[in-house]
Amino acid sequence: MDGVERLDFNGNYTSLILGHAPAPVVKAIQEAAAAGASFPGPTEHEIRLAEALVRRVPSLETLRFTNSGTEATLNAVRAARAFTGRNKVAKFEGAYHGTHDSVLVSVAPDPSAAGSRRRPKPVPASSGIPREIVKHVIVLPWNDAEACEKIIAKEAAHLAAVLVDPLLGIGGILPPVAGFLERLRAVTAQHGIVLVFDEVISFRVAAGGAQERYGVRPDLTTLGKIIGGGLPVGAFGGRADIMSAYDPRTGGARISHGGTFNANPLTMAAGLATLAELGPAAYARLDLLGERLRAGVTTLFRKRKLAAQVSGVGSLFCLHWTGKRLVDYRSSRPSDPAAPLRVFMGLLNDGVLLSQRGLGACSLAMTEAEIDRFITALDGVLERAVA
Ligand SMILES: Cc1ncc(COP(=O)(O)O)c(C=O)c1O
């Protein structure tokens, strides 16, 4: 509309791993649409996408599809509550898991209202969330295994699930420090708490997601974004004994999971066509693009002597406007709160689309030339903004 052609590093918030309108995905959607847009029962596409996901992610003994990542995490939390008979849920400060009440807590809280770093207080991230629900959310400090173990052990009798985005995606792509996920796995197993990996974003870092990359097996996993090939999607699954609550064959399902458009055949076909493009060579290429971008941006920040950093894993990256060592939500907060928006707007004017908080993703539609264009555009923005 404004006549500027833009290079898209937002990728609909990391969901477009092949870029926009990739031919095999467009074809799959067209063929599925020609056969009927939706049906009140399973389709072949649904079964085939489920099989493809189960092959990639060994911890997914069984899975169910939803229309969004929000519904996926909602169901994972509900399944954990049903399985354990407990009500509380733990999540990390700075983590985003969608928009239902139990997770819309401490997403980007003001630290002055959020208690101490090692024992954060739950802060609602929206109005309209009942206080009783906020009280049922336990907030954990990312990458501090000792503090997490203490909090989890103390709350264990009431704790149904620990919800973990293994990369703290929306919180700034801050990878887990060595051993952190393993210690979460151990302490949750010890106390019979369901460990949920929310891989809605992190699934794109390997064929089997972050759980493959870091070698930790959760009890449940939630998925979304790339598995729908650009159409609305979510999925959740994992241990068969936990997921059996949804199974109508054993005297009626104990958890109701309706959804008029769940496992819509267009989405399923698009997801399957997308996964078909994502073999080992594709992941290697995405890693290289991400590494090139991070190396280029780091050189730029050094050249300009800025208190700024770029974090990331594989094709994912995030710009940070602080000189602090990046370990958790609090350390990644910008020293100048206006910097992320200023840079986002500068890049937007220069033909590069990122997310407002600085989170981005490389796609397979890109080459080294597009990565270099990003770095050049950022250099230009910094020249104007900083000089
Ligand atoms: C880790 C994570 N979980 C869940 C969600 C929610 O997914 P959706 O926007 O499809 O509801 C998101 C969205 O960004 C996410 O990043």
C-alpha cells in the first residue's frame, strides 16, 4: 500500500519457514480445497500429517490437532490437570504461550511489580483474568536451575505442569544453558509433574524440534506455526497415558475436545507439504543463514561499539538493546525502552520487516544476499539512529 517492497524477516511471527506462497504448499491447498474445505470427521490429510509429526518427534506417542497454539497449550494444561489431579501451573517469566487465562501471566512484566528475580511473582498480562487463576500460576526464572528446583519442590503437591518454551521464544530467543532442561526434566519426574515443551516456535530448529536439538524428552509437546504451512494450526500430544483422557474408546472421553475446524484438511495438506520440504539439507541451510545473520549483526554492533547483542538458535534470532549477559527475561530488557520500536520502524522504512520486539526468522526462500541486505539495512538504521 505504501509502495515499499519489503523483505520479510517476521515470517508471520516465525510461521512461514518456506517463505510466502511456496509452490508445493499452494498446490496442496488448492487440491485440498477442490476436494472440500472441511468435514465433520478425520481426513486422510490429518492422518498423514499426524504420522509425519510422530515420526519426527518420538515423545509424541499420540497427538491431536487444534486451530491455534493457544488451544494447544490450553489443552496441554488441562490434560496435565486431569492426569495429576492438581491445579497449579508453572511457567517462566517472559514466556508467551498464547492467550488463555492460565498462561497470560508474567509475559513481559515490569520487574518492579514482579518480585525478586529468583522468586518472581505472577503478574497478569491482561485485564479480565480472575485473581484466583493468577494465584494458580507459579512463575519461574529462566536458566536458573537451582531456583527453579526449589520453587518446584515447594509447590509440587499442587503443581500439575511445568510449561517450557525451550528457547524462551517471544521472551527473546534465549537458549537454555547447558543442563538446564535436563534438571527441569529430573525435578518434574521426581515430583510427578507433567513437563510440557511448548514448541510452537522452537519446533523449527530441528526436524524433531528443540527436544531433539537438546536431547530432552518432555511428557507433552505443543506445536503450531510451521506445521500448518501458513494456515491456522496447533497440535498437542505426548505420553499415551496422559492423552488417553481424550480417548472416547475407553468408556467416553474424560476431557472434551470439540472444535468445528480442528484438523481442517486445507491446513493439514499445507502442513504436510511444508514438512516434505524440511529434510536435513533444509535445516543445515537454515542454520547457516541464521549463523551468517548473527555473525554479521555482531560485527556491526562491535564496529559501532553499541551495548547491543543478537541471540538465536538455527534460523531464529532476536536483537537485544542491552550490554548485560543475556540469561533470562530481566537481563534481556532493553536499557533504552524506545530502542526496539525505533529500530523496527527504521527497518520498516528501509524495506525490512521484523517484529516490533526484534524477533526474527530466516526462511528457505532466502539466500545469503537477503541476509546481507538485512545487515546493510540495520547498519543504515543504526547510522541514523545512533549518530
Ligand atoms: C511458544 C508459543 N506458544 C503458543 C503461542 C500461541 O500460538 P497462536 O498464536 O497460534 O495461538 C505462541 C505464539 O506466538 C508461541 O510463541
